[in-house]
Amino acid sequence: MRILVTVGGTIVKIDDVRHIGNFSTGSFPAKIAVAALAKGHEVIYLHAKSTKVPGTNRRLKLIAYETYDDYARELKKVLSKTSVAVAFLGAAVSDYGVKQYKGKIASSKPELTIHLFRLPKIIKLVKHWSRAPLFQVGFKLLSGVAEKELIEVAYISGLDNHSDLTIANDLSKIKAGKREVIFVTPEKGVIKLKEPNLAEKIMDFAERRAAVEHFKTVLASPKASSKKYSKETKLFKELCGRLSMRGLMPRFFAGAASGHGSLALRASDNSFLITARGSNKSNLKPDDVVLVKKVNWREKEIFVASAKNKRASFNAVLCAAIFKKFPEVNAVVHTHSFAKRAPTTQFPYTPGTLEYATKPLGLFKKNIRVINLKNHGLIAIGNDLKETVNHVLG
């Protein structure tokens, strides 16, 4: 794999001799780069001029930056010209800019007012700049906050920045000598890791999450008619509402309309109804239920028909795999809760991938109809959708 690691902090210049910067040393992302090199990966190391760099290695390419503009320019250049598999975006990038004064501001002034303005979030542009699909790892650093708040802020940051993984840190713990991190995934999985060998653990996890086969959605024609499945959509609305009331299909975050979880119901041998991606489970609309017409497993394509071109839940490929393997199963329920004493997958694979669809199948047995997806939630299968939901609700 080719790995990109960005480290250190950018500056914005006030005048020819002064600047606004931050305290980032880039020491921890540097350890991730070393771990990647140790595993035989090629590493592009985009670093602030003031930070230390790993030792000489023929698979290591060093690129230095100083200012916010330098960083943006060099990052865009790397991503547009080179295929990167995983990007660890550990650089502390300036949030605010200033109109630079020409020359040097006189130090004799008793007061100096500097007007700052918000700079664009570079991390939001990374996937747009990249010439090939990449696995984006973002970092979120807070200080002295409760763990719940750290997780929530990191999760929202990951969604906003289109990251595939967000690594959350608490500066107060780092200063106290407690180096530990919390992984927050797009499905709001929470994984805690700490020393020893923390950088190696991070590299291993990102490597496994990145080395997967993604499915793409093909919006099928003609569009699905919500009237054809009006009875089923009413049932979906009722059941999602009940699960939401119990906190099993929670909102993405406070104030969000979108909710986690999904329901799926077989419509024919090869097609099934499923809740749309990011739908409001507490108030499901008729067009929030879409029809998966077929799945092309060879080409990794999922064909979806919906009234308003909405996409199927990322759980659709797993539901498709379940319906294919178990012809007696007509219903699949996914909630963000866990079943006691149920078997659990060994690794939290990325939703919407071939691995996510196939790895859990072996856990289902004749007498095992509920399993847990590691750090994610449960999957329950059954013949009748309402009965399966009732079983989950207990």
C-alpha cells in the first residue's frame, strides 16, 4: 500500500517576521509512519519544516511545508498525481487566516488588533482531490472533556469531513502521560486502544478497514412506486418508530434527522425492500423505503429503485447475502444495540463492502437467529418482519 501521513502544524503569517501557529510537534503521526514502513508500505510524509522526520528509508518520500497555503498546495499535488490507499491526516491545520501586513509591523504600537477569518477545511477536499479512492483517517483533539463528548465531537467531525475513521485524543490525558486513543467509525463504532505498540495497532486496524471491496449503487429504472408497497411501508414506519422509541435506532447525533439501523423485507426471490440510507427512523416517510432489485456480486453493484432516487442502507449488501444464503429468511433487522450471549464477528468491517456482507454469515445457525456485529450492533433474521422486531424488543 501507499500511505500518506501528514504531520506538524501549519502557520499563517501576520507580517514578514511574525506568524500564528500551534503547538503540534507531529510526534505521534510520525510513529504511525514508522509503523507503516515497518510493514513494508511506501510512505509519503508531508511534514512541517519544524518537525522531526523518520530515519532514511528508500520507501519514504519527504515533502515539507510551512504555511497553510503550502500545505494545501502540496497535499493537492500529491493526491492528484499519486494513488494513495490510506491517508492519515494528522497535521494540525490552521483554522483561521489573517491578511498579511507588508514588511514588519512596528513594535512600538501600544496595542495591535488583528482580524482573523475562517479558512476552508482542507480535509473536506481530500477525496475530491484524490485521483483514486482512498481510506481517509482524520484526527480530533480536545482537552479535558468527558469521554462521551469527545466521541460525539469526533463522530460529527468524521461525518462532516467524509473520513472513513476518526482518531480522537484528549490533550489533558496526553500531558498526563496516558497515551490512548478512541477510534470512531462512520457507523459510530467506538474502539479504544492504548500503549504498548499503539501506532502499530492503529496501522493494523486502518489497513484491515481499507483493504475491502466496496459496492456501488446503480439507480435502476423505472423508479419504484411507493403505492405498490404501501402496506409494507406502513409496517416499516410502525416498526422503525417502535425501535426508535426504545433507543435502538438512535439519531446520528443530537438534532439530526437521520437515524442508525435498518429493516429489510424480502419482496421476491431476488429483490427486497429496505430502509433508505440516512432515513429518519423516528418518522419514516413512504419514500424512505427503497427496493433493491438485484445485486451483481461479480461487479460489486447493487441496483436500487426508489421514488426519489434515494440509496439503500449500507446494510443492503449484508441483507442481500442473508436472503441469498437463507431462502427461508424473509426479514432482517439491524439495530444499534447488542444481544446478550449472541455470537459476535471478530472484526468491525466497513458497511457496504463485500467483507461486511459475507463475514457474518457463518455465525447464523439453525438455532441462532441473532448475531452481533463487533462495535456496531445486532442483526436479527426471521420469517416475519414484525415477529423479528418483537423478538429484538424482547
